[in-house]
Amino acid sequence: MLAVICRAWGTPAGLTVEDVPPPDLRPGGVRIAVAAAGINFADTVMIEGRYQNKPALPFSPGMEAAGTVIEAAPDVTRFKAGDRVFAKVDWGAYAEEVVADARFVWPLPAGMDLATAAGFAVVYGTAHLALTERAGLKAGETLLVHGAAGGVGLTAVEIGKRLGATVIATAGSPAKLAVAAEHGADHLINYSTEDIRTRVKALTEGRGADVVFDPVGGDAFAASLRAIAWNGRIIIIGFASGDIPQIPANIVLVKHISILGFSCGSYHLHRPDLLTASIEEMLGWYAEGVLRPHVSLTFPLARAKEALDALLARKSTGKVVLTTGRS
């Protein structure tokens, strides 16, 4: 099978596309002929060797796949050959075949294409669990979402609205803010031309945001500390800016706020039940028409480096997806 291979820690430029043996089917596993694979910022961190789950070299990146079941292990009864599914894996999705733990495989929903399904699990699972299980976002609260046109930011906008929050979206261009508005954002802040704290305070009558969803870090996190309400919660999702902030404990104390970390991958190990329940609930919301997954760019598998570069350069909105040519 063809697969994108990482043989040394570094940038996407070091990736190769190779013909390699397919992965072995293991107990509890489902082998999937991959039609599409979702790209996530965490993939770039894993390629650099800085992700919390560090695979042995060489490996194929990619945490999300969608396609058709080829075979299931004898102890798996939920799926059979021919089923169309999507899956979340630790890595290995940038390939023509992947083996996934059956607990983290879901049937393709009615009306959802494979490219969309390939980008569903990570971003919706992340935003939903972060806002509900970690931050306890409540109806009537104000949610500030940084990177609101990106993959996970855009899902946070949708989920925040579904939970009854007033959503303030930040992004770096009018075009990106327009995407956030289309997905339900109530207020828009262009951080390239506007001061986030000033606008958030004005929009909340001086109180600030109750919850901040931050996949960006850097200047966005610094702005969050100034824009957060008393007793507010900041959820750290990632550091797309490349700048990992140091947290000033005195501000945490004086403003009586909580700084919460979130890693979707850690739920595989510690609370797989919560992860699977979250995706099931998100699929229900999708069926209701509440969620509208957005894929802005697709690339063939052989152009994985270009796809990752587009993500890192912030040329995309919503998800970026690789396709293998399979259906």
C-alpha cells in the first residue's frame, strides 16, 4: 500500500510517500481501505517529535480516516467487510489502509461524504468535550473562540451556539470571520485591526468572556487573560501560533480564573467512554442539522507535504483533507 512516511523528526518537507506493507490486523481491530484522511495541527507536532504520543520511527502520521471496512478481527461484531465508516486513530491514517480500534470507529452517517467524515472525529470530539466536560459551558454564558475559522475553532463556534452561549469569534481576516459568522458566531473580532480585550469588554458591558477556547496560544492567550471575566475559564487546546505562553499565576489568582488543559488524544487512554459518547452525541446533532462540517481544501495523498504546509500557513478554513482515490 502507499503511505506517507516520517523517517526522521522534522518538518513536513522530510515526509516521503512509499510503498509499504499494510498494518497487521490486531484483536479488537478493523482494517479500513482509506478514502480520505483528515489533517490536524497535532500531526505537524507529531512529525516534529513533540507530541505527547510519540510513535517509533518510521511511522505514518494522521489521526482520522474514512473509507470502507476490508476486514474485522474475529472478536469484532459491530463491523463487517463493506461497511462505510470513519475512525479516530493514534496515527497511521495517511495511507491507503489503516487498522483502527473498533471502539473508535463509527458508521458513515446518512448524507455525509467520506471527505467530510475524515475530518469529523478530532475537531468535534475536541470542541465538545472541552466545552462540556472540561469547561462546563452553560446557556447564557459568553464564549470567546480564537482561531474561529480553523478546524477546531469553527466546531467550537457551532457547539457553543448549540449549548446556548453567545459566541465571540476572533480571526485574522474578514474572509475568515465571514466563515465563522456563517457557522453561528454572534460577534466578530479581526485581531489584525482590533484589540481583543477592548472589543470583548465592550460586547459584554465590561464583564468579559466566561469561557475562552484557545487553540492558538501566544498573543491570543495574552489577550484572553485581559478579556476573561471574573471566575472565567480558559481552555488551552493547542499552540497553532507556535508560541507556548507562560502563565502568570498572579493574574490567575487576582481574576479568580481557571486555566484548563485539554488533549483529545488523552481520552483514548483515560476516558474512552467519554470520547465515544461525545462523538455519538455529535452525530446526533449532525443528523438534526445543527452541525455543518466545513472542508475547504483537499489534496491527493502524494501531496501531503503541500497540504500540511497549507495548514501551517493558515491558508485553510475548517478542515484540510487528503484523498487516496478510493471511494
